[in-house]
Amino acid sequence: MLIAYDSKLMKKADSETINEGVPSLVLVKRAATEILNAYTINNGKIGIVVGKGNNAADGFQLAILYKEKRNIDVDIIYLTNDLNYECNTLKNECNNQRINLIKYNSNIDFNEYNFIYDAIFGNGFHGNLEGIYKEVVDKINESKSFVISIDIPTGLNATNGLGEDAVNADITIVISNLKTGNLLNYGKDKCGIIKLVDIGIKQIESNIKVAIDTDTKQFINYRHNHSNKGNYGYVGLIGGCDKYSGAIKLSNLAISTLKCGAGVVKLGIPDSIRHDVVPYTLESTLFLFKSINEQIKYDENQLIEFISNLKCIGVGPGWGKPNNDYARILEFLFKNYKGRLVIDADGLNTLSENIELLNIDRKCELILTPHLKEFSRLTNYSIQEIEENIINISQSFAKKYNIILLLKGPSTLITDGNQIIISTTGCPGMATAGSGDVLLGFLVGMLGQNFSCIDCTWFASFLCGKAGELAQEKYTDISMTSSNTIEMIHDAIKQLRVINGI
């Protein structure tokens, strides 16, 4: 896995590298050299827009290298005369080499440039763009130029990825290590294609990892002939009610669970919706819970029968509004079930109204899979507060309750309270009804197998996102549905097998 830093860790890594004897201007030249080589421009007018700090220094040095290495003249558009030492030094060198230096004014038309390098603000930026900086970023975004951001788009917070008004980059050339802000909240939208370059900055310990294709090999190896369905896990799903009968959705859940490798899926539903579900149920087996008010009724004997021999159970999709029976079901599972338990969707709503259940001395391994609004209900933090401090709040919550948290978003954040894994797969087309239910199917299917709980969790998210990306390629981001993600599971697995040389 790749290591990711927040802005504080990145600043620490930079400082330690300089303190160990690598001058800052040497690091700037290394960075500019890698930026130059990361994206080849052979023709077209180039503008480099610079601010006043280390990111701007990379921009000044890049202009020098374009002249020295490529014999290409570029324009430097600088926004202020208040420059740090590195910028002043390199600006003087640009003058000596007769590189065109242009002090920004409102008459500058960025459409004159085929390519614009964004070197205004980098890792240290926080807050909101104001004044001339917002004006320039707006003009860059309104232009038709191809935009290349250095390290992180100007206006994007390098820790939490907030910054709706940030530069819209076509490519972001990230220096040394991924920043969490490249991936979270607005990060994926603003960064465009990410290219990672190494300039020899000291690597320091980080508990934040980013999953990549080559981390998936253990999950997708070919299976042995000498095996049977029992080797791959008996798992269960509990959900549904009359209002959300979800016949097709629940069936798809079971299908996605099987397609992710589970051996047998037991689908637990209220008996009041059996006629809606039976016609769509082929591979999975049905378990009919008694119902009350067309929702699952608490029945200890039925629950004992249902959980028998199941390695993982997913609870909550489409089972409707919280009620006392649902709270009792969760309490029973926490106290009696010894496998892996995933709570999702309406199950999370029940839990948020009975948060004290998380303090029970559980026998099961517990995984919660909220989106931001559900996580807000669980934590009593506002969505804005979570977005601003997403890593710390997620990690603290998981540690406090000894759970694994899978927090859905543009990138999915998975944490057990100690390590943090970010899965960056997924696409806008997955913002459609049922995608969370499909992810639950992926997750339960993986958790029935013989991998660690946190490994199953991040890989299920990763694979679901991969399948979603392939579905979007086929059906477009507008027209794809959640069932299209299930349809593409096999292609996602094939693709990962090719990448991993299997």
C-alpha cells in the first residue's frame, strides 16, 4: 500500500529532510525536474502561475528548467512581490535568463495559454480563497487551458480535501507522498489524474495507507479443485419490510455476496414480503422471520436458528424505521453471535437511537458502514464537522467502540481505530439508489472468507468501486444503476488478476 500524509506529516517530512542536510533549493530543483518529466509538452503556450511559498518556488524553478532542458520559453505570472527566500532567489535567476515575468493584473486572459501550471498554494493552504487568489483561481477554472497542479490544487486543504472553489486540475503531480486531501471530500474531483513523483524526501511513519491494485492479489487467486462451498463461508443477510420490500434489491444483495466468493447466502426477511422476494431468489436460501406491522419481529428462537453456522451476517438494508424489536435484535446479536457482524442502512438508524448498545461486551467482530449523514447521527457531529476533521473523528470513534468503521464517500475511509486505509476506487455513477446495499453484499461475501476482518473490509470497498468504474464505462455516469455494478464484478476480478500477473 502507498503511504499518505496529512499536511502536518508532510511538513515534518520536509523539515527532517532539510535538517539532515538537503538544502531547500536542492529539493525545489528535484521537484521541478520530476514535474517537468511527469508530463511532456512539446508545443503550445505555457503559463506558470505562482504564489509566494514553496509551491511557487517549484514553479519558478520549472520555468528555468523548461528553458535549460527543453529550450521552451514560458511565462511566469506572479501574484505578489511578497516572496520567500527560495522564490526570490529563483525569480532573480529567471530575470537573469530573460524568462518572461508578468505581474498579474485583471486584464490577463488565461485562455491565451494552452497549458497552465498551478503553483500558487500547496500543502500549507487552509481556509478559503480570498481576494486576488480567488479571482485568479476562478479565471483558471473558467479558461479552456489544460491545467496541471503541483502537489495539490490551489485552494484544496491538503489534510481533509475541502475546497469547493479550488483549482480544477486535469492532472495533479503529487510530490513525494499522497496527501489525504488529494483523496478525501473534493480531492478526487479537483485533482483529476494523479501522478506521484519521488524527490528523495525522508519517509516518516504514517498510519494512513492507500490501497492500490497490486495489494489485491491474495483475494483473487485461483481456487483449488479440492474445495466446496463450505470452504468459502456460510453468510447471512437480514433486511426488508413491507414498505421497502426490495425484492430485487435484496436478491441483488445476495447475488453480489455470492459473486464476491461466499459459498452460501441465507437471506432473512419478514414473512410478510415472501411473495415479493421468492420469484427473484435463485442461488440464495430464504429464512422467513415472523413479522409484526410488516417488519421483522424479535423472536429469540428464530434468531438462534438463523445465526447457526454463519461466519458473517449483514443487518439492516430496507428493514424500515427503528423500533424496539430491532433494538432487541441488535442486542441479541451483540451478546450471542460469535462471527462477523455488519450493520448498514436502516440498521445504523436503529443503532444511532440506541447508541448505548455499542458498550455491550460483544462476542462478534463489528463493522459499521455509514455514509456521512448516518455517521453524523451516530456521533452527534455535524456533517461539516466530520468533513473538516474526517480522519480524527473516524479513528476516534472506531477506537472508542472497538469496531471497524467503513465511512463511505468519494474515497472510502476504513479504520479499526489504529490503522487507516483509504480506498479510492469508485465513480460518480455509483451515486444512485442501491449502491450502498450492493457494497454490503460485497462486504458480507468477503467477510465469510478466511481473511482478516479489516482486509476483507477494505478489499470489498475496493472491488465494489472497481466494478462500479467498469459499469460507468459501459453505461455512463448518468445511466448506470447499482445492479450494473454487480454485473461487472467478474470483469473487475479479471482485470485485477491481469494486473497482479495471476
